[in-house]
Amino acid sequence: PWGIVDFDKARRIILQDYRNTKLGTITLDQVDEEPYYPADGEESHNG
């Protein structure tokens, strides 16, 4: 049925695909800082 998410099924599919290397290279690291959003007219800092 639409609207009901089966998180257990989603978890199993993602873990199975990860174990079978179907997801490619992914990173599961925790990010400790907030993302940088430049103000209007300000250049973004790439790198």
C-alpha cells in the first residue's frame, strides 16, 4: 500500500545491495560541521 514505509524491508535491501557491492563506493562517516552556504553575491569556497 502507498504511504506506508516498510523500514525493515528497506534496511534489508540496502544492506544486501551494499554487501553485494551493487551500491558502489559510499561513505558512512558522520559529519561534525554544518555545511557552508554562501551569502548572496559571495563566492563559494570550493575546497
